[in-house]
Amino acid sequence: MNLLRFLLTLVLLAPIAAPLRAAQAQTASCQTIVSADQANRQWYPAQPLPQSTAINATARLLDELTAIANAPANFDESIRFRLFQLLVSNPNARPPESPTIAEVEQAIQNLPPAQTRQFVATFDRLASKIENLTNEPNQDVLIANLAKYYQQLGQGKQVAALLDRALESELKKPVNQRRFVVLLTAAIDLGQSPALAARLPKIESTIAATNPTLVLRLAQAYQATGNHAKALALFDRFAKGQNPETLQPELVVGYVKLNRLDKAKPYLEAILKGYIHFEDHIYGNVIAIYENAKQPQIADQLFNKSWKSIQNELLDQETPFLQNYFKTGGSPDRVFKALQKDTLDRRFDHLLTVAGEFRKRNQSRNASQAIEQWMKVATQLKNRDVAYLFWQMGEHGYDSEVKVAMTRLIPLNRLDAKGFRLVPLAQKLDLLEAVEPMIQRLLKSDPEARIDLLQQLAIAYAETAKPEKAVAIAERIPRKYPEYSPAIATLAQVAATLHRNGQPAQAQAILTKTATIAAGIQELDTRAQAYGAIAIAQGQMAQLDAAEASRQLAVQWAKAAPASNAVLGAIVQQFLDQQQLLPAWSTFQTIPTTALKETNIDNLIIAALAVGDLSTAQSAIALVAQYHPPRSLLFTAPRLVRAYLGRGQGQAAVVLLDRAAQAWMSLPASERSPDDLEAIVQLYAQTGKITSAQTLIDQYPNAQQPGYAQRKQQLQTHLNCYRSGR
């Protein structure tokens, strides 16, 4: 279940007393269904995006966040759902959920100063919007995540101010202890407890803290402010409600930090006797706390028990455990000694981390020894992707160790040129020239992979202000397919990259050279796609007139080529791949109607919806209905309907749904998909077309079979929610 919907369901169901009456349960269920339907509507972008925004992921994200900030004061579920997606990561999800990193969290890494200021200004407006939402069950979660992003952008004052306002607001509302837990946890994790010290007594006195986690968080917050007496009293209060035999690692950490090893002892004994779950990374903190308290024997016992418990064949639980351990001041010596007796795989995974921790403590000899051991292991283990490990190490601040190890591995041919994101890794570490020979050597063993990597390498040289190297690589890239020239496409993107990075003169010179090469290509299909690549780069450089001229040349040569319609379709896809809808649509319209049965239109519709161009999407869907089988319409129509509903265009939605329903009914019974029918019925329900929806439900395929009968009943329940007006 989606996390947002799960939280929404909890909030909706919480007030319902047991035993539940049928009507109450139906109402709560309907609230959840309607909220989920609203969340699935596509409301953004409300107006077609300009191409300069559509082709830039960061600009597009800022535009969407701004649109949310500009939305009505208490916006609907579709906007709330999208805001949650943008702000809230779920990196530790377990099946059936998938781990996710929020789009904002990914986007704000390594931002240039100008964009940092733009995000901060947008966050300020979003903060105000979130704070003023009513009936938002995840308001605390949204605020906590926004505070984290402020912190990542170096805006400590905004972090403290945002959390302070949120706590002040909660103190004025009916008590919701879960929200206090979320906000205090954020304050503790972000090191903001001292800035909120004045709020803590009020929180403590206002609420009857029956939630043990809230008592624990208050204790930790007081401890972080230096009020040890109050912290101890609250830790004791928390302890009274706990069974000494249950594992309470956070309580142990709190007591030991206060130098009350006597109070921690029964809970320590429970840990040593009990079962440590492999996901309990906090035991890394517990070990380090006992080390800091000069209790090496206890630290040894805890480490030995924890290290065995966290090892898991499917999931890497060791890395977060070690990060907690080192963050709390744990000694790399302990891990280094443990690894001497461990498997080759585990030494491969963690010796570079240990080397990095030695370096941070100015223990250069030990750091070198750890790297030497890792080198021996890496040359023994041939089945591990070194580049993937290097990326993981870099994310935790060990780039120095990675660069040393990578520099030494390259001459040994131990590093796979096709390893995980090798070129971006080399670019980050300034090792592009070192990996170039590795890539060139793929000529015989994997020529197709070599072409892809050479394209990446040329762009990387352009991004690092080495245009001569970029051009030298790009213009020698061979063709992967006869009709397509990656050399031309790469040269054009080198020019666009240089232009974006403030080198317009060099960019223009390279683009002129690229056009000269394109004009000399003999194969007309290849020449056509070459001009398409040039048009894309010119569009990225905001040379719109030149881009249109190049596009027209692409069309001209495509029409002169054998299989001209297929070439035109390929050029359309070139533009779509770069989010350039207008030239894609203009090129698509040159394809003869007689060829539309064999032409992909779905991608065009999806791209049009992505940039908010509903007019183009509608025109394209009309062509799908005219020239493609009914199944194609059933694939694309619900997408446009959700966009119509997201913009309040109910009548347009009904017209398209009627067309989709007719398409479904026109199929032979054996080809009627329940999935397609359910999508149409649910959308009909949202438009108020209850009779039309019921007519389709009555046609549900295979309704006599148990599985399908259950699905039909669930669909009927869904429709009944709208019929009843709930």
C-alpha cells in the first residue's frame, strides 16, 4: 500500500469506535476510495510548459513546487498526494513497497548557488502553505522533511524557525501525540533541540504524555539541550512503563550518556540475552556509547552479538549499522580487527570505510594498511562490481579512499569499464583520462557498450571544460546502427553542454562543424536523423529559429529516404526523448495518414500530458481512435481523462470516457480486459455518470469465476460510494 494512502487510512479510521457499525465502516471506506481517486488525478502542469522548463529537470521541479505553493489555500487530494511524493523519501521500504528517494532530496544535491537560492525561496513559500493546511494527516511528516531539506541547503535558521512554529501550532490544537513525536524526532536528528529548548517545558506540561515514544523523545531533547536532570527524570518515567526484559537500545544510550550505567544495566543485560533484529542499526550507537564510557568489554560483547545479527544475504544492513557506529564516535580499530576474521565479501564491502574513518582521525598508517588489505581482496574477488561499491563509499564521504583505490586498480585491469556508472564516477574523481583506455579496449569484446560509454565520456569531458577532448572522442564514435550516427548526436550534445556551462563561442563552433559533417552524410536516413540531433541541441541552446530550420531539413531528407515514414517516426521519437514536444508534434504531422496505422502515437500523448499540452494530447488521441485498434485508445484515454479531471474539465472527460467505453464494448468478449473496464468505471464515477458506470459493471467479464466475482464486487462498492453521495 502506498505510504500516503496508508497514513490517510489510519487517520480516517482512527475516530471510529468499536464495534464498527456497517454504515460507519462504509463511510470511512468511501472516504478512502474518494481520496485515492482524487490523488490519482493529474493536475500539473495547468498550462503547457515552455520548452526551456520542460527540458530541464531542475527547472521543472521548481516550477511544480511553485505551482503547489500558488495553489488554493486548502488544495485537493491530487496536489496533497503529489506534494507527499515530492518531499517524502521512503528509503527503507520493504516488499511489496519499493524503496524511494524523494525527487526534492535528489534534486538539491550539489546545487549551484543560484539554484540553491531558488529552492530556499520556494521552500519558504511551501512552508507557509503546509502550515496552513487543514485536515492534513501528514502535516507533521511534510514539515519534518522540509526541515531536513532546509538543513541540507545550509539554512539552519529556517530549520529552527519552521520546527518552532510547528510545535507552537500543535500546542494550540487538540493533543496529537504522534505529531509531537514526529516533530521532536526531526529536531533531535537535525541537531535543533537547543534552539527549541524554550518549547520543551510547555510541551511537557500541556500534554499528558501517555505515548512512551513521546516521553523518550522529550528526554532526548532535554538531554541535547544540556538539561540532564530533566532528561534523567523523563528517562526514568519512560523506563517505568517498560519491561526490563524488552530491548530498549535508545534508553540504554540515554542512560549511558548521562553516566548512569547502573540504570542502563538491566536493559543492557536484556540486549545481550535477546534477539537483535538485522534492521536495528541503532545498536551501532549503543556500542560506540559504551566505548566512549570506557567500557571495552561491554562494547566487545555488544559488537560481536550485533555484527552477527545484522548480517543478511539479501539486504545490506551492515553499512547503516557502521555509519551509526562511526557517527557516534565508534573506533575503526574494532571493525578492522573484526574484518580480519571475516569473509572476503565483507572485507571488500567495508575495508575502505574503515580506511576513511582512520583518515578522519589522522591515523594515516592505519588508513594505508586498510587500503592495502582492500586491494588484495579486490584482486581476489572477480565477481564484485567495484564501481558500485565506489559509488556507495562516495555517498558516505569516502571519496579520498575511492580515488586512491580506483587509481591503483585501473592499471591492474580489475575495474570493469561497464561497471555501475563508471564515467560519472571518473568525472567526479577527475579520472576521466585514466578510464578512457579501458573504454577503448572494449572495441573487440563489446563494441556496442563501447559506443554508449564513449558518448558518456565525450559529454563528461565537455562538462569538465575540456572541449578538445570531447570533440576528439565524439567525432570518432562509430555507428551502432546503419541509419543513426551517434557521433553527430554526441557532438551536438557536446555543443549544448558547453553552451549551458557558459562557453557559447566554443559551442557554436562545434555545432557549425557538426552541421558540416551532417551535410556530407550520404545515407539519407542517417542525414535526416543527424539534423534532428542538431535541432535538439539548438533547441536546448534556445536557438529556436535555427532549431526549426534544422528540423525542416531533417524532415526534407527523411521524406527523400527509403522507408521515409519510419525515419520520420524515428525523428519524432528523438524529440520526445528530450522532452521537446512542439518539434515532435510538428514532425509527426508530416507523416502521411496512410502510415499512421504503423506509427507509434502513444508516446506522443504521454509526452504531451507530461508538459501539460492537453490540446495536442486530445488531437493525438483522436488519431489513435481513428487509426489504431481499440486497445490503444483504452491505454491512452484514461491518462487524458485524469488530466481533464485534475483541471476541472468534467464534460471533456465524459466525452472521452464514452469513446473509451464504446471501444471496450466493441472488442470480442475474449479480449475485454477487466483492468480497462475498472479504469473506465472508476473515472465515470468521478464524473457523476453513475448509470454509464453501472452499465459497464454489468458487462464485467468472467464474473462467474471466484477471483473475477470478487473484483466485480469491489468495483461495485467503489461505484456505490459515488452513488450514495459519500
